[in-house]
Amino acid sequence: MPLTVRQFPCLSDNYGFLIRDEASGLAACVDTPDAEAILDQLAQTGWTLSLILNTHWHPDHAGGNEALKTATGAQIVGPAEVRRIAPLDREVVHGDSVQLGETRFDVIDVGGHTLGHVAFHAPDEAVAFVGDALFTLGCGRMFEGDAPQMWAGLQRLAALPDETLVYCAHEYTAANARFALSVDDDPALTARTAEIFAARERGEATVPTRMGLEKGTNPFLRAPRLAARLGLSGAADHEAFAAMRAAKDAFKG
């Protein structure tokens, strides 16, 4: 039976995610950006929260752990780094799996934004929750890791099937699109960004995306192909990625 995903905006630009395994009726949330907003969504749906999946330790992803555990008794699962700010019931690493009823989530190491950042991929449902590792037309800043680490994590995500629905945690897409157009004139990107700008004008979300779209148009996943534009012809893939990330960090458009 399918996995139902309920997505809702919270904080200034985060998305919250409630997910329900329809076979068992068990529900989880992915990250806890705003405990009050999540509890409100639970009240609206009538779902009972049994699991919290944390992608990384940042306060807008794990800051609501304690309040939600107190309110619901849900088990908290995530990388060890979450303990820096919040309780954690089960520590997971790359290669582990987590069950929500009949839905299996595989844990993928996507460290770089933070050292222990993970993503949760449900292969049978073709769904991945990637936190701040990958965004629609973008990727997270390297606050703790380095370019080889983060590039390796992004390649693990890029290896997922093209049809995979990718749920990233922020609505950063319009800004990412403006940067992408500054480094890439591919027609597929031009067409996609026009659709994105129109969607945002209508107040529509640009999340989720699909992995195939990101592999074809996201400048961070395409960094080796765009290396010449960055003055890095012949650079190693992770070096091209590092240059792309540095260019985005300095971008003012």
C-alpha cells in the first residue's frame, strides 16, 4: 500500500513533512522544524505520531524533538550528531534501514552540510527525504564537511532512480534558479526556471522535485560538465563542485 506524504510550510522557509504508511496506519515526521505546526497538522489529520526521522542536528530540523516526544511519545531516529541539541532514541548510519509499518527507509550518508547528515530513501515508494543536502536546483552549504565528502553524498543521491520524488527541506528554488542561470545556458534549464518563476508567482511550492530533473538541470550535480565556465577545465569532479559551491556562496543575484 502507498505512503502518504503531507507537506506544509513552517518557520520562514522550511517545509515540514508528515508521512503515513497506509498498510499499518503508522505515521512519522521527517525533522522537527516547528513542533507546534507539526502537532497542529497531526490534529487535522487525526494521525498518531510513532516515529521522528531526523536528517541532521540543526535547530530547524531537530529543535522540536523534545516537545514532540513529550506530546506523542514518538521514537526519535537519526544520526548521532542530533544529540548535540536534542534527545535521540536510535542512532543510524549509512546502510541502516528504518521501518514505518511496511515501508522501509534506507539511510544514506549525505554528509557535508553537517558531518553526519543523512537522507531517508523509501525505494519501494520511490521517495527520498534529503534535508539540506540537496535542494531543487541547489544544494546545502558546507558548514562542517568538505567538498570531497559532500560531492560523494550527492553522488549517492544522484544514483537513485530518475523517478524518485525528492523532498528537500526549504523553499530556496527561486534564488537557486537565478544562480543556475548565471552559470548554465542549457535550454532545459531555461525552460525549467521559467516554470519555477511562474509557480512561485502563483505561490506554489517547488518541492518535491524528481531526481532525473535535478541530474539534468541542477548546476551542483552538473558541476563537472560546467567546470570550463568556472575556469577549471580538467579539474577533478569534487574540485568543480567546490568551485560551484563557492560561486553560489558569493552570488548576489
